[in-house]
Amino acid sequence: MSVLAEFAMFPTDKGESVSNYVSKIIKMIKESGLNYKLTPMGTIVEAESIEEITEIINKSYKVLETDCNRVYSSIKLDIRKGENNRLESKVKSVEQKIGKVNK
């Protein structure tokens, strides 16, 4: 099984720039060993189970909860049986049809 989660999480009570807080979440994801991609609007993580994804999302909140009184999050899931490495293969599938795309 492959579970792709695209999510954004950041404090809403820390001013206009929150990259210091987002960086802490990305560091935790990087250290988890899961495959991920950071985008300007969120992060995409691939895992083998929903439990792994919910654990990463919970840990992301835990990273922020001690310093932040209010946290915003949006989460999208794409769950597919029998597939893996979709973080890369979904983009390659489009590129096979139209050529290279911006990543």
C-alpha cells in the first residue's frame, strides 16, 4: 500500500513569517526516513500505511505545540493498494505524456 499525504501545518500566532517553525517539522520528517517533498505550499510524504502518516502528522503538531497557541493544518490523502514510490511515479507518468515539467 502507498499512502501519499499532502499537508501544511504552521502556527497562526507567530507573525507573518513562520519558516522557523516549518523548518522544525521538515527536520523531523527528514529524520523519519520517509520519502517526502517540500513545496512552497506544503509537504508531501509517502508511507506504507495510514498509521505512519497519522503518526507524522501528530509528531508535526507536537513539534509546534509547546511554542504555539494556535496551529493551522490542511491534509489531503491519496491511498492506493499494491503500489509504491508514487511520489516519483505519478510525476513521471505525466512527463511521459507531455515531456518534462517544473518540479
